[in-house]
Amino acid sequence: MSVVGILGSRPIAAAFAAVTSTRLRAVAYHAVEDARAFATQLDWFAAAGYRTVTAAQVAGALHSGAPLPARSLWLTFDDGDATVVRVALPLLRERGMVATAFLCGAWVDTTEAPWWQVVAAAVAADDLVRTRLALKAAPDAQRRARVAQMAESLAASDSAVTGSQWTEADVHAWLAAGNDIGNHSWDHPCLDRCDDVEQRRQIEAAHDRLSALVGHPLDVFAWPNGDPADVAATALRSLGYRLLVECDHRLTGRGCDPLAVSRLKLDTSADLTRTRAILSGGHSAVFHLQQRFRRKGPTDDVT
């Protein structure tokens, strides 16, 4: 049996969940790859007694000690893929559940494709991971120039890539269902590869655009690619952000720093064995134990 199979077995998962029962489960999703699998996850959350919470509830708990429900679960979606509002929203609404969507300000009401989708269309599959890792490690201006070249080549061959982005109406529908919106930068660079001016522009431009759409100043931010950056963090604090959210595959302690909130990585297509392993905290514990005993290399996760 695999490690995930062991950790996701009912008795082992239940044991880890009992030991970590005071921790908040904040889950980082992206697109909804499999509606049926995601619905199955949501039904298991409900059956297991998890209760979804909003970003505002999490901020209240971490800043002032406001109580959260037992077995609190914060569902979050990064990047603003349209499947979140088209597929996830009805499933959440049917079950009385709520979530937070982290959007990029530049992409709302457009058909712009995220840069990694352009790369995926332009690069051979066997070279894709290496190319993405190299672009993520490059200075921001260099990455932009290379992706622009790829986009031009695709357009010249009638293979231009378009994205499926949220509309302003989608934002309002999401909010009307009791969900909330967070800032995920202007157009999803690796902020730690941007210069100081660009870091501030990414934060402030997205803040202005998204706050105008939502109708009040945003105060929750998720780091693009999971990588914090000092100048951007200063800009966020100056704008009054109450939560800065990472993607480090850890449970969240109730007394954690609200400007360094951990999240568990989970795909909407994961089966229940993997879902149980991750929500219990067991998968996170074993993953980080393994990382201590081997040199951590670069990852190709896009968040």
C-alpha cells in the first residue's frame, strides 16, 4: 500500500485528525478539474463534520481570538479560473458552503490566458517542467519577454491561447452566495523575481481594481506561486491587509501569524483516500518530515 493509502485509511486519518483537532484546515485549490470528484469531496467534508468559514472569520480568529466553529475548514481557490464560478459555485451553494477566491486584477472581464498556459501551448510536453521552472527562476522582465515571444509565435501559427476568466457579473454572483474575494496580484508574476517598483505596482493595481469590483477595500492576499516578497509585504501592510496567505502544505495553528497563514494543497480531483490523508494533517506531517531528510529542490507548482 502507498504512503497516501496508509495515511488516508480511515483509522490512521482519524487518529491524525484527533491529534490536530485544534488546527484550522485552510485548503488551496485552483481549477475544478473534475466536478463529480469535487462534489464527492464536499459531501465527505460535511459528513466528517467540517464547517466552512470565510476569510473574515479567519481574520477575526487570528487577530482578536474570535471563536471559529469546531472542525473549521477554509476553502480557497487561487488564480480565478472560470471553473470555480461555473462549477464550484453551484456545488458549494447546494451544500450551504462558502469559500474564498483569490483573483488577479488584470484578468477579470478578459480572455487573457495566464502565462503558464501560454508556455504549455508553446513548449513540448517533455520540456515543459524544465521550461516553467527556468521561467519562474528568471527575473520578471526576462520571463515576460520570453512568454511574449511564445505568444507571438502561437498567434502567427493561428494557435493563439485564450483564457477563461471571471466577469464582473461572476464576482457579484460569488459574493451574493456568501463567499469572499481576495487579492492575488495584478497578473500573477513571481513577486520575489520582481523589482521593488513592480512589486508595489502588482499589489496596488490589483487592490484598486478588485476593491472597486467588490465594493470595499480588500484585506486578504494569497502569494502568487506561494512565494512571499518583502517589498510587496510592506505594501500590503500599508494598505491594511489582515491576512497574507501562503501555500506551504501545512495546517494552520489558531495562534499563527495572520501575515503568514498556511494552507494545505489539494486538487479538486483528488479521491477520498488522498483527501482524508491531507485534511487529517497526516500527509502534511510526513511530507515535511521527508523534506528535512533530503535536499529540497525547485517545484513546478503554480499557485
